[in-house]
Amino acid sequence: MKIKCILALFGFLFISTAVAANQPPSTIWVASDNAKLKADWKSSSATLAEVSKGTVLSVLAYQEKWYQVKLPNGKTGWIYRGKVSETEVQKTQGKEEGGSVGGLLGDLSGSNIRADNTDSSRSIRGLSPEATEYAKQNGTPQVYRNELDKVIDRKVSPTEIDQFLKQGKIGEYQE
Amino acid sequence: MIKKQFTHPDDEINRTRRNLLKLAGPFTLFMACPAYALDLFKMIDPDEKSKDIQRAKTIFEGVGSIATSATDLDYKSEFAIGESLALEGFQRYGLPSKNQLVQKYVNTVGNAVVQNSMRSDIPYYFVVVENNIYNAFACPGGIIFVSSALLKSMNNEAELACVLAHEVAHVGHKHALQAIKRAKFFEGVGKISTANMKGEEGKKFQNMIGDLQTVLFDHGLDQDMEFEADLSGMSFAYQTGYNPEGFIRVLDMLKQKEATAVKEGSWFSTHPPLTDRIQKCNEGMGKYPDAASLAVVSNRFVEYRKLL
């Protein structure tokens, strides 16, 4: 009888620990740029709000790879697991100058690869004065400077990344 | 009326004493928190009239720059270093691939993982260079190179995302800057401007870029930095929705090619032994029990790979 009681106690403790380990955390932080609060735990559901990196969220439930959360302003909805962290995330100040906000990339999100004709019409931002000075001091051939100009001029917008992930069924768009 | 042309020696001594007393506060504060010390200078001499106080402030700022080290450089300065190194990167590893579709594709995959990285508040630029060496590296400030050979040897987008995420992690951890933090150039320099790119300072800057090339192109970063970037990169790829095991597949592939591949200036010579990395990454996979259910994306990747 004693052995049965001890075994039952161990069993209870084991199950409690396992349940606790699988419990979603009560608080999480938005860890990704471009995180969206959805109406349901599916990427196809309506977007209720864009939530900025570092926002603290209260967890209400967990379903598949989605958390049901409550924002500091009281709004509730669902957010994809990949967009959050269980450890505190610092709020971002926004992209530095020259950030990926241009939206100048050709359409990569469509089903076909399309040529991008915008390259030649774009104004080149150019190297920083410091790098230009370095190139001058070092006698770096112009061809390398021009190529670096082009690299720095390429930008990808958050919308394009979102469409790209959607087309590839990646992350929250996985079926 | 002729104004007094000179000061009495006693006045001069008293003034110096007063200023020394005024400096005692900022100095003590400086030892604890340099930023507050500079604010205190403004309080003591708001109109910036005292030459002694302003001279001391300049000295404190210089010392502060040394104390804060290369990893505390502002982004603009960090990016100037990155641009200069990138110019050397093209000369060493070749020009970018002409195919703009491939460039845009790699740039998009890279920026997708950036969204889930530790330092997503700066722009990143990914470039494929035509080279038969298996290599990828990150310049400070976020310019990331990947060789066409490495890209061609991959099999899917998850593998590419993991390699790019590894490089994004180097930028996030500021590994390259840590590696050259003792460079002479940083002694007394808190910001990089065209003013300190000329003369003696300019030579020190060029030497520092030379040191960076030696680290990134020849000797490699500290092994612990590489392991850290491996695991951080896998985490960024996982958060984005890619199977982080893609990174181990790339390391496995490199292991198979190791015997016959060019070693100099490649991941074989600048990174820790592949066996060690594979083992550590396999251990890291324990954090991702559902990894196998995540995206791999082979078809799209193969379409772009054909263009190289």
C-alpha cells in the first residue's frame, strides 16, 4: 500500500512538472519587426494591428504555433510564435538612415521571376564621405566604388519581405 | 581707458585652483559614468567661456572614446569601416554577380532573417560575389558577402537563410569590431569623419582596415565568436520560420568538399574545424523539437540558383 502511494505521488509530481513545462509563459515580448496581431490563429485572418518590437504582451492561450495575447492597450488577438520572445526585448528606435524602407525591389513575391527595370532609373546614394576618402587615399579603382554604390542602393521593404515569406509559406504563412 | 593687459600671478593661481575644484566633480563622475560627467561640464560652464574647463572637457571626451572602445562606435562610423572593408572585399573576392535577380533574391532572404535578429534596427545589404571559394563574411555595419561557389553548393532556401543569419549574427554581436578593438586608430577616436581619414590618422585607419582584412579574410575570428554566430544564426532562421537544421546541412556539405576545395581565404581556413561546429550545432538543435516541420523551400531556391 505504501509503495502504491509513493508511486502515485511520484506519478502526480511527474505529470505536474510536465504540464508546467508545457504551459505557455504568462508574459512575452515582441521580438521581430513587422509583427502583426491577427484576429485568429491563422495568417489568413484579418490583421488587427501592427505591434512594434519590444512591446510586452500578456498571454491568454496557446494554439498550434500561435499565442492569444493582450496588448498593453487592452486589445486582444493572436500573434505567431516566431515573432515573440520569452525574454525581455528592448524597444527599437526605428531604422538608421538608409534603412530598408524604399520598396524599390522588383516583384520577387509573384510566382514568376520578373526582371527589375528600376535599377538604371534610380539615383545612387553613393558611398559615405569617409569611405570615399578611404578609396581616394588607397587608390581603389572606380569599378569597385561603383559596385559598392549599387549594393548599398538595394533596398527591400517590409511589405516585400512579407509577400516573399507568404509565397514561400514560411513562418506564420506555413500551412 | 586702457584695460588691464595682464593678470596678477596670485589671481592666476586662484583661478586654476577654482577650476581644479570644479573639475573634481566631473572627474569623479567620469570614473563612474562618462556621459553624466560631460553633462556636468555644461552645468559648471554653461556658456563655454572658461578655456580651462573646455580644454578639460575635450581631454575627457578623448579619454571617454578610448574607454568606450571600438564596439561602442556610432553606427555611421561602424558603417564607414564596413564600406571600406567591402571595397577590399571586392578586390579580394571578386565583383558582384551580374544577375540582379539573384542579388535581389539573396538580399530578400537575408533581410527576412534580419527581422528576427538581435540588431534589426540597422539596414543590411547582402551581395553575391563571383568566386569559386566557399566563403561568406560580414563587414561591420551590415554589408554581407556570400560567394557564388557557396551559394551554388546549397540545396534550398533554409540553408541559405541559415548561412546569411550566421553573418547577421556576427554584425549583431559586433564580432569584427571586437577583434580589432585594440587598433591604434581607436586611441582617442570616438567617431569617424573625413577629418580623421587624412594624414597620420588616415594611415592608422588604413592599418585598421588591414587588420580587419587579416582577421576576416585570412586568420578568422575567435572560435567562440564563430560558435556564437552559429547558434544565434540558427535561432534567427528558426524564428523566421526556416528549418535551422539547414545550417548543419551546409556544414556537412562543406565537410564533404573539404579535401579538394581551396582552403585559403575560405570558411575552411577562417572558421573552426567543421566537426566541432557540426557537433555544437547538433547540440543546439535540442532547442527546436519541431524543426522538421518548418520551411525548407527547395523549388524557389533552385530556380534562382540556376541563374548563377
